[in-house]
Amino acid sequence: AKTYSNYKKWTTAKYFIACHPSGGITFLSKGWGGRASDVHIVRQSGFLSSSYHQPGDQILADRGFTLGEDFAVLGAHLIMPAFTL
């Protein structure tokens, strides 16, 4: 039941992966079931830590990634594409 995604209507596993602009993987979370939200995974993964971010860092994310305030506490800035209609 933990891996079933209501959105996909199938069992899924999720991972949070962060990449450097050059393409190298800088962070890989443990696996989560499909019911876990992206925000929950990032908050629980340990990625929101001063050991991964320095003041002035810019984090690029998908639309709707609602962690701007969480990164701001670390001095980092979350950048997302604008919502379009």
C-alpha cells in the first residue's frame, strides 16, 4: 500500500536526486513509496542541511516545489519556472 500512487494508479518508488550544473549527482535519497510527496521526501531526506548548502546557493526546481522558505533559512534561493496558463 505504501508504494501505490493515486496519481499514477500504479505502484511506484520515488527517489530525490540532486545534480550539479555539470551533471554530476550530488545527492541521492533513500527510496520512498509512491504515496510520499516530493516535499515530504526532501524534508525527511536530510537534503535541507547546511552541510549541503551555503548562503547564496541557487537551487533549481520544478514548478510547485513549495520549499522556498525552507531553503531561505539556509541562505539558499529556490528558483522555479513561472506558472503558465
